[in-house]
Amino acid sequence: MTISKGDGSSAERSVSGCRIIVTEDDDAIRERFVHLIAEWDGGQVVAECATLLETMAAIRAHEIDLLITDLNLPDGNGIEAIGALRALQPRAEAMVISVLADDQTVLDSIEAGASGYLLKDADPVDLVDAINDLMAGRSPISSRIARVLVKRLAERAERSTTGEDAPKMTPREMDILWGIAKGFTSDELASSLGISRQTVPVHIRNIYRKLQVSNRSEAVFEAARQGIIRL
């Protein structure tokens, strides 16, 4: 694991000072990702990791805004790192960049806390654009991954019954949910509601958990289907 020599003094989470861990066991790919971030003035790589063990240590050692991780690692699965990040740093985001696209792996990754999922074997990854999208509250995903999620939504709708109890949302969660439905970014939600930008992702994750969804589109669809909001 290579730790950056920066002083790590970025005060607040923002795209202009995004603190990032990059986990990738392929040296060439990892170095390319790190180089792209280094050339971009919006982020700082605080740790470069090649194994799950290194990633776990980096998550404990650094306060970060984003984990970019592969899944197939020499000593385990990146999903474990995503779960650890969610437990230790719930306001941080996670994005998968992997060759794996089977339904179960995708769903396990997103349920563990990944907000983005890009495929290495698809179009070349525009890493900076993907980071900007994710930190703005969107979910960058490859088209094949989107199809997995749409399929999951359809299956859930078929299994659901009209008599099921809708989950209870707090007033703040309802405010956030309406903002999501209107397409507001995390920054816009924080500004319009007069709350800290750092708390918006926490509310969004609580909404996802209650609705059993994994991204904004699913949240709006499921909330409307259950009658929590009316579009």
C-alpha cells in the first residue's frame, strides 16, 4: 500500500477536495487511476491499495470521501471493504470498477453500500466524470449494470402485494425523498433544506435501507409505488 505524502488537511467533503482510496490489484490499472486523479485538481489519493488487507488498514487510518475498489482481490473481495467503509465512515461513498457483472455480485455490492458500479470491459472509464457524478449525488453505472437493477425492480414489483405496510419516513427523510424525486443534487438538497452537506448522504442511505433499494431512481419508483409520495 502506498500512502500519499499530502498533509490530508482537506477540511470538508467536496468534489474540490475529495479524499480517495484506490484499490486495484493490477498495478498498471491502479497506476492509471492514480495518475488520472493526480492530474485532476479536484481530488487527492490518500492510499493506493492492492489487497483487501491494505484497504481495510487504509479505511481505519484515513478519513476519506470515496473508495474506488475492484472486487476480485488476492486476499478477498472488495465488497468486504465497502461494508467496512459503510460501518466506519457512513458519510463516505464507494464505487466499484470491476469486470464482474453477474446479478448476485452487482446486488451484493450495492447492498453493501456501493453508489456506483462501472465495468472495466465496457467503454473506457472516464474516472473523473464518474467521481464528479457520484459526489454530486448521482449513481454512475454501466449500462449492463443498469439492466441488472431494472430486472431486480421488476422482480420486486411482481412479488409485492398491495397490502404491504409502507416504511415510516422521518420528516427530514421525506424532505430528502421529495428532493430526490425532483432531481436535486446533494449540494442543492443541503442548501434548500439548510442542513450540512455531510448529512445528506446519511439520510439518503437511510431512505435506501427502508425502501430496500440501491439508487435514486429505485427510491423514487419504490416510494411512488408504495404511496409514500405522489408524482
